[in-house]
Amino acid sequence: MADSMIAMLLGALLAMAGAALVLLVVRRGGSDRLDPLVQAVERLAGIQGEQAGRLHQLAEDQANAQGQLARRLEERLEVVSRRVGDGLSEHARNTGETMSRLHERLALIDAAQKNLADLSQQMVGLQDILSNKQARGAFGEIQLNDLVSKALPPFAYEVQARLSNGKIADCLLKLPNPPGSIAIDAKFPLESYRLLTEARDEVARVQASRAFSADVLTHVKAIAEKYIVAGETAESALMFLPSEAIYAELHANFRNVVEESFRRRVWIVSPTTLMATLNTVRAVLKDARMREQAGLIQKEVLELLKDVARLDERVESLQKHFGQAGKDIGEIRISADKIVQRGEKVESLQLGEDSPAADLPPPRT
């Protein structure tokens, strides 16, 4: 548009210049100079037309080029817009997935925090249980009963068993003699162990260690006195510790306590070692029952052998009876033959000497 207007303005200027030139020539020189001037103006007009055509063609070419450029720009803008839209959609989808995963992780974190809170409450409850002697004893008894009930049949143990001395064992393993029934005690002095674990300096640890050692030795002596009864129980008893940590602490740093328990025949066990002991007890019970069954089988076999001996005697007696009966039957047969012969002889006497009976052989004797 701008080029065509420039061409039109240029043509108008040339026309005005030609008209002005013609008037000037007319005024100064007359008509004889008009023809060349007109011709020059015509040539100038022709040149102007050519320039106008060229400018018009140039304007059209420029318009076409601008149209193509606009179409290309529009296509590129459309491609860029599509790419930007796809990128935004992909980014939105990725953002949505990320937010979804984030929500899932937050839900897991919330659940984990809830579990931690519940566990904290349970730990507080467990600490309250362990801090109370009676509740701690009940906790140890429950754990002991759970382990024993899983390892042994009901007839092989008794909970809260009363002994002849009036003492009540938390659990009594019923084993045959030897070794006899074994008592298990599930109560343990935990206060001194807690002081030992909470000691912050060497002095406090030494004092707590001494108190812990003294408490355990006192408990070992009490078990030996109450739960080892001559003629009723085995010559040993078990002290059950419901904590592997206490068991490890005793065997690692208090060998004197462990050795004293050995001397008094009080075996210290943890949940793991108690389960191994119960498996041994089960094997002993199985072996005892097998021996009992073997004794019954042996007794029955002996009775069976006696029955076989009596059967042999009776068969021999029956055989003798059969022999005597055979002999009696043979003698009866001989007597019958004599009777027959005598009857035939009597018949021959009646028939005379010429009768066929005279030719019979003499009777057997």
C-alpha cells in the first residue's frame, strides 16, 4: 500500500512538472517549440507509466511476499502454539502425577506418624507395666505361658502349681524321674537393671552394677530355696528373664552371678534359650513315652509268648489223644474182623463141608 501511494504521488509530480514546463515554453518561445516539448512530456509520461507499472508489480510482489511471510508466520505460530500447548499439557499432567505421588507420600507419612504415636503410647504403657512389680510379674508370666503352651502339650506342664512346701511356681514342667518336675519362676528385679542402663558416669555405673548383682543373687537364692524340693521336683529350677538384653548383660558383664546360679542349680533363661530348653523337654517327654510304650509292647510280647507255650502244650496233648484214638480204632478194627470171621465160621458149619465158606482163610488173631 505504501509503495503504490508513493508511485501515484510521483506520477502526479511528474504531470505537474510537465504542465509547468509546457506553459513556460509557450510563454517564452511560441508554438514552434511546443512539439519537441510535448514529445518530451509524452516520453516522460511513458517512462512514468512504465515506472508506475513496475512499482505496481513491485507492490504486488511485495504484497505476495508479505502474504507468504504472514502465512509462514501464522503456520510457525500455530506450530509453536501447538508445541507450547502440548508442553503445557505434559507439564500439567506431570504436575498432577507429582502432586498425586506427593499426596500418597503425605498419606504414608501421616500413617507412619500415627503408628509412631501409637507405638509411643504402647511404649509408655509397657514402661508403666515394667515399673510396677506386680504388673511386671504378670507380664513375665503371660510371656512364659505363651512360650510353654506353644512348645509343650497341656499334660506336660502346669501353671501356678502349688508345691508341697506351700510355694507356688509360675510354671511346673512335668517330667518323669529322672530328672523330675522342673519349676520356672518368671519374676525378676528390674529396678536395679534400669538404674544400670540409666547410669551416666562411672561412679553411678559401679554402684548400679553392685546393686544389680546383689538383687539377682538374692533372687537366685530365693528360687533355689522355694522351688527345689527333694523328692518332689528336679534338683534344678529355671529363672525366666523376659528380656534378651538383661540375659546378654548378665552373661557379658556378671559372670560371678551366672556362676553362682550354676552352683545353686538355678538356670537363667531368656525367651530364646527357654524355647530351646522346652524343645529339649519335649524330646525327653517323647523319649519317655516311647520307653513307656516299649515297656507295654514288651509286656504284651511276653504274654504272647506264654500263650504260644500253652498252645504248644495243648497241641501236644491233643496229638497224644489223636494217637490213642488211632490205636483204639485199630484195636476196634481187629475185634470187628474177628467177629466177622467167627460169623462166617458159624455159617460154614451150618452149610456143610462142600459150601464155599469152607474155602475161607482162617481168622486173624
